[in-house]
Amino acid sequence: MKKEDLNSSHEETREEEKIDEENTGSALPGGFNWKRFCYITIASFFILLFLTAIYLFVYPGLLKKNSDGFYFSQTPEENKNSFCANCVRQYLNGSYAAPEKENSYPVVAVIDNHPDARPAYGLSQADLVYEAEAEGGITRYLAVFAGGEEIKKIGPIRSARPYFVDWAKELSAVFTHCGGSPEALAKLAKENMFDLNEFYNGAYFWRAEDKTAPHNIFISSDKLNEYLKNKNLTAGKFLKWLFKDDSPSGSEQKEIGIDFKSPDFVVKWKYDKIDNSYTRYLGGELQKDGDNGQEIKAKNIIIQYQKTTVLDSDLRLKIDTVGLGKAVICLDGKCSEGVWKKSSPSGRTRYYYENEEEARFNGGKFWVEVVRPDLQVAY
């Protein structure tokens, strides 16, 4: 080879090595490229930062701040108005939903809380739940549904009591039950309500083989919707409460305790500031829904003191539902004393603080704990 060709070959080799070095950076043996790795890492960080900013912009109000610093107070599901321009607050629970679900016709169901009947099914998806004594210190639920969720199993369905009828009446709701006390059945007939009684409408219900009577009667949302369709019931006919956006307080009330007569029925609600809700404990144990295994949670807890009288040897009760009485209103991690007022049997119960301002509630699930005036309650 000529000397000129040899020099030319060396120059080409050095140029190729320079190009390779510029393209690959400081590559280590085995092909790992630190320079490229650093570029990718830095780019990924800024992309993640950008996406986080977009997420918080899409869900305004999601990030809150109190004396403890920042925390997430609302989930996107509970803050639908921030990304659904056409959404409106539902009449029953104040949550945001599509306009066609604003005022669905409500259905109430009397649900068993006897220890032999547990777990209850469907409570985690109820929009509003009343808990009150039936007799002998045993409590029972009146669960109200109007959200349109699919619920495969609701129950066990139990018998009616007159005060349950009163609370259903103020919502003009379909009343779902299996039998009832003489006073309750007479009231249902007098009020001319939509009465879905298992005794006369058995096709809508079924009896579970793994439960013993009387704790074995169930219904589903499909069957309830079938009844509504057969009766041509679409829009609700009741006055709604006042609603607001979540606004957690800086100093949270950690726990609410209700000492019903028997230890099996003692209730505790524990506040969780992460989602600004209360989690329910029953008889000392975390309560979960038998239908879906979800914890029982509520955005708003109302403790409603009502005069209670024992009527007969079967320990059936009379609970005065019309008038006014003491109430404790718990939301946003804070409990405030006030009053409940109900002007007539068909009027909606409303709640007021001590300064006579009507309560505004968070959009979400409600629990009303109805207690005797002498019952011990901690908050």
C-alpha cells in the first residue's frame, strides 16, 4: 500500500471513531450508555411533573391544605363537577351526576341488623340510611336508594315500623319490606304509599337458602327498577337538602361513638381526612357490605335525638318524628350541635345549627343515627 493511501485510511478511521463517540456518549463495556441514561431520566422527570400539573388542573379542589400540610380531600368520583360540565347535584345525596339522574325516584328498604342476619347487603351503595331501634335494643336500617347503581343483593329485608314509614313518606318513596307491626301496616294503608310488601309481591323477592328465616329475604336493584317501571315512577317528589363542596376542618373530630343498648349494636364512626369521610364500625368490628365487601362509609353523619316510648309487651316503640329536637351534625371532621325540624308527617326533616343557619351538607352518602335522648353518645 502506498504511504498516501495508508495515511488516508488512518484519517478515515479516526473520523469514524469521533462520530461513534459523539453518537454513543461515554459508553461503558457491555453497551451501557450513561449519557443517554441521564438524558432519558431528566426527560421522564419533566414529563411526570407536567402530567401531575395537568391532573391537578383537571381536578380543581382535589388538593387541600390545613395545619398539617397538603392532603387529598376528594376523589375524582366525588368531584365530578370539575370535569363534567353538564353534571348536576342529585336531589337525594348532592353528588354530581348526569342530568337524567338528578332526581331518580327513591326506593327505601327495611334492612335487618340482627347479629344472625349479618352482614347486611347493599348498605355501602345506599344514598341515605336511617338507623333506629326496632325493639329490645335491636336496631334496624331504613336504606334509601336513588343513584341508579346496580346492586345484586339488598337485605335481609325485614318488617316495617311506623317511624320508618314516616321517613319514607317525606321522600314519597317506594316502601320495601316484609310485613310489619300493626301500626305500620295501618299507616301504610292510610298514607296510600307505593307499598312493596313481600307478603303480596313475592315475585320481586327471593329467599336465600344459606340463611334461616326471618333473615333470608332479599331483593335486587333490577327487581326494584322493574317495580318502578311497572308503576311508571321516574322522577322523585320531595324537597332536597342544601349542599356544598367538601371543606375539611384543620382539627378533626377523630371518632363518633353511639352506645346502643347491646354491645352487639354499639356504633363507632372514625374520620379519615384522606377522603374526608367516616368509616363505620359495628359491635367493635369494621363493617363491610355483604354484597361487594366494601367498607361502609359516609360523608355526612347526623345524630338525631327523638322522644321514644315503649308501646306494648313486645317492646315495640313509638318514635316522635314530627316537631323538633336536638341534632348533632358531623361532616368535614367536625361535629356541631343543632336541631332537627319536621313540620308535618309528609314534610322533609331539615337540620339547623345553633345560630339557626340551615346545614349545608357534602355531596355523598348520609347516615342518620336516631337515638333516645338518654342514650350515651360521644363526639
